[in-house]
Amino acid sequence: MRVLPCGDRALLLEVADLAAVAALRAALERAPLPGQQELVPAARTLLVLLDRPPADADRAILRALRPGPADERDSGPLVEIPVVFDGPDLGEVARLTGRAVPALVEELAGTELTVAFAGFAPGFAYLDGLPPELHVPRRATPRTRVPAGSVGLAGPFAGIYPTASPGGWQLVGRTDAVLFDAGREPPALLGPDVRVRFREVR
């Protein structure tokens, strides 16, 4: 693990993978650093925000952490997302995963996902938990515009575009769920550790 300065009140922890991020986050939630205000996870980093400049003692504590696989966090609430599985890449994803389209849809709808971290755009949650056999590469050529509500797959993650934007994920469906609303509290529908299931609708 690398411990790097980030601004004047934070430290960035670089680790091997998403599982290591989750373990570190759980450990620091149970035993926070003095003055710890927030933890911001990503795919291979964890940002530790403090209410003061970091000290050498903080770095020493972090480098000494040895969280193990038992450091699992409590499950978050379950959010069901209605999805029409008619995305333009659905057939290609079925081909890449060696499934018929109905079987692919059934497996996607039967998988419980978890918000691992957020990024890319406000309200965009990276959903972890896809079976390895459903991991597919990004499109070779990204689209210049992906409609809001599009449900996509890329590598180990599923995600839902909260607004229209460019994107290179494989699009398998669409939803009318509002992923981000600045007037809502909290604004993002899918926050950290929220569990997600796709419910097929027609």
C-alpha cells in the first residue's frame, strides 16, 4: 500500500484492488484516524479526508493496517431498479458471454449488485458483483451520446448513466429511475454500499 499526500487535509491510499479498498474502508470506519471526516473509495484507492493536516503518525498507523478478508461491511439497503432489457448491445453481450439473450437477461435480473464507489458523473455508481462470466470489455468505439437511464456493463462493473453523456459501456437496457436529483436528500439514488437488483419490465 502506498500512502500519498493529497492536498493539505487528506491522504490517498493506493492498493491492489477493490477488495483491498473495501477492507481498508471497513477498518478505518471501525477505528478512525483522529480527525477523520470522510472516506472516499474508488477502484484501487481510498481517500482519507481529515479536519487537519496529516501527521507522520497518521501515515504510520495507515501503513501498519493489516485488514483481512473478514473486514466486511454491513449490507446496505436494497434498491430495485426496473429495467427494460432492449439495449443496442444486448445481443453482442449475449454472444460474448455465450448465452442466449433470455438467459442473459435472467442472470442479470437474478444478480444482487453492490455500489462499490461513485464517479464519472454525479449519480453514476459502479456496481460490483457481476459473475466473472458476465464480465465484458468496453466497446472498441465509445458512443458520443448515451441516453440517460441506459444500463451498461464494462469489465467487472454494471452501471446506469444518470444523464446523457458520451460513454463506452456495453448497453443492455434502460430505466426511468432518477439516479440523481439535486433537490432530493440524498441527491444520488445509489449511495455507498447500497444493494441493487435489476427487475425486468417490458
